[in-house]
Amino acid sequence: MSALMTLTKVNYQVGSHHILHDIDWEIQAGAHITMTGPSGSGKSTLVRIIAAMISKTSGELIFDGQPIETYDPIMYRRQVSYCFQQPTLFGETVADNLAFPYQIRKQPVDTAHVQEALENVGLTAATLTQRIGDLSGGERQRVALIRNILFLPKILLLDEVTAGLDEANKTIVHQWLKHMNRDHHVTTIMITHDAGELAAAQRMVTVSAGRLEETR
Amino acid sequence: MNLAVNNTSLFLAAMLVLVALGISLWQKLGLDKDIVVGVLRAIVQLVIVGYVLKYIFRIDNVWLTLAMIGFIIFNAAWNAKKRGAGIPHALPISLLAILISTGVTLGVLILAGAIKLIPSQVIPISGMIASNSMVAIGLAYRSLNTQFRDQRQAVLERLALGANLLDASITIVREAIRTGMAPTIDSAKTVGLVSLPGMMSGLIFAGVDPVRAIKYQIMVTFMLLSATSLGAIIACYLAYRNFYNERKQLK
């Protein structure tokens, strides 16, 4: 495996408050990495920097051989996709949400592909017409995840996406993630505090007080 | 014409200010100072503008007329900017939006022969157009500020999915334009039923046949719709980008 992303001495500070200290990290293409650490340790900040949602204060971030600054942020985010904890769904129906990735790319909706994606997370085509207010927490999270992968990104960043889900929903998401990683070669980085997910992690990094350590 | 507000009647009418002042003091609204300042400013500004307009109408010079219109537009932009607190470049954006909305609307009215290119017609009409555009832009700015704060998470998620800035903001921009135009549309619906608006009232006061006066009011309704929609759309489309930084991140 080769390095898809390399972070060198990445720092992030707000005023005089240092949130991340000299992060050095090499992310291999096709890796499935679990990230953990105490609340407020800087995990989400690090992942948001990787997702180009915020900019590092100093250091270097190389993606696919080029510094992050050389990419148009919009095009970059289509390759390095970030899924939020407790996502907001748009519009009125599930279909509105799954049409969004096509709309922003000025492409017609590929209905067959959308249906396949729904089935992969245990939902059916009938879900498309459901109003977002009628969805359960697990269904909302799964719809949000599909939005991120209808156009496959190279890296998928998941910020505690299974927090608050029941075991059945967690299992669906885990299996789907494995499928994304193994069959579609999507590099995944998942932030979690979940004991089961931490126990099952093959590769793990821990962020503590703004410093990153590869722990497994 | 039977227009007879003499100085004595005006002085007696000033008693009405005491009503507002009394309510403010009685209900401890803390508005007494604002009321006094507001009234004094209104008197001073109107007296000055009265003499300035008298002079401009008498001279009838195109450059002087344009300068007066420019002055109106600048003041309108300055006031609209105040509603856009926190939006960078709000003054030049407001200036451009009010300049274009006033210019286009005024141009159409002149070309259509609805008004003549003489100071006594062009200046009051410009004032009406610019002030309505100013209110629409001010409301649109406030709506942008509120929505970008309240819908921050949704905007972040659209960005994270790879949306460009317009796609990430379009629902907010549309709502802000709608908010800016709403008072004009509402007043268009109720005109004549709830209020006899300024233009029409003024003409009727001056002794013009009400049927002729309504033609002017219909024209005013058309021009205000044009002015507020142009002003709001230009201001919103220029302002929304300022909620993002150069790396296309939400500030």
C-alpha cells in the first residue's frame, strides 16, 4: 500500500489555544482506520482539517501527491468526503437528499445506482418517497451515509456516525463500511468511542491532548 | 388646491409627538431620547431638503439632478449597510444593488413616458425607488445573517458533500430574496384596501382627480416590485460569498 495522504507537523490553533500539535501521519490507500481519544482531544478538528472544512494553522498535508492548497476545495471534498455525527437531512424527502450529490455535479439522478445504495444499507426503494421527519435515527444516519458515497470518494471520514444507533443499525453500518473498504477500495477513517468498534479495530490511532499516536 | 398647513397648525400638530413621548415615559420604554432626536432630525432634514429641492427644481440642471439622485442612492446604501452588520463589503454591495435597481426602474419609467426627465418628477420617484430598495436589501441582509447562523450545520454538510458555494447557500439566498420582497408584495396586495399610499394621497391632496391619481399609484406598485426584486437579488447574490473564506470554508 502507498500513502494516499501524508500529514507532516500539522498544527491547529485558535488564538493562543493549541488544539493540534505537530501531527505526523501517513494514511495508506485502502486502509480502514479507527480513531479514538478523549472528548475535546482534537479528533474532530483533525478530521475536519483532512476534509478541508477548516484549514490547518501550519504544517503540510499532501493528498494524492499534491499539497491540499493546490486543490480546489470543492473538488477536493468530492474525493475526501466527511460524514457528520447527527447529520442534517435536506429538503422534504429521502429522494431530495439522494438527488443532491447529482444536482451539485449537474448530472441526472441514476435511479438504479441510488436503489442499489439504499439496499446496501438495508433500506428499500420505497424509502425514497418517505418524508425525512418520519425516519428513525438509524435510517437518517444511513441516508446521510449514502449521500457521501453515491459518487465514490477516495477517503471517507466518519465522525462518530454510529453514536446513538442501536446494535442492529450499527451492524448494518459496519457491514456497509467493510463493503465500501473491501470492494470499492474506499479508505475509511472512523472516529468512535464505541467499545465494540474499538475492540474490532484492526488499525487504530489515538488522539490525546492534540497529539496523534498509532496505537494498533 | 387647498393645501394649508400653516406654521401654527404644524406647531399644534407637534402635540402629537407628546403622545408618543408620554407613552414612552409612562411605560418606561426608554425611547424618549430617540423620539426627541428623531423628531428634531426629521424637522431639520426636511427643512433643508425642502429648500434644496426648491433650488434644484428652479435651476433645472441635469447634472445637479443626477447629483441629488446620487446623494439619495448613497444614503440609501449607507442605511442598508447598517442592517448587514458583519457582512464584509456591505456598503459597495448595497451601493451597486441600489444604483442598478434605481437606474433600471427609473430608466424604464422614463423610456415608457410614465414620467418626464425633469427634476420635480425624477427626484421624488428616485427617492421612492431607492428607499424601497434599501428596505428590501436591509431585510435580505438580516435574513442572510440569521439563516447562515441558524442553518450553519446544513451549510457545512452541503460543503462536505462537495457542493459549490452557491449550491451550499441557495436555499438561504432564495429565502433572503423572498424576505426582502415580501413587504412590497404584501402592500401590493392590500393597496387601496388598507392604505391609500403616499403618491396617490399626495395627488388627491393636491386636488388631482382620484381616477388619475390611481394611475400613478399603479405605476408606483410596478416600479417598487421591480426595484425591490432587483435590489434584493443583486445584494443577496453578491453578499452570500462573504460568508465563506478564500478556501471556500464557512467563516
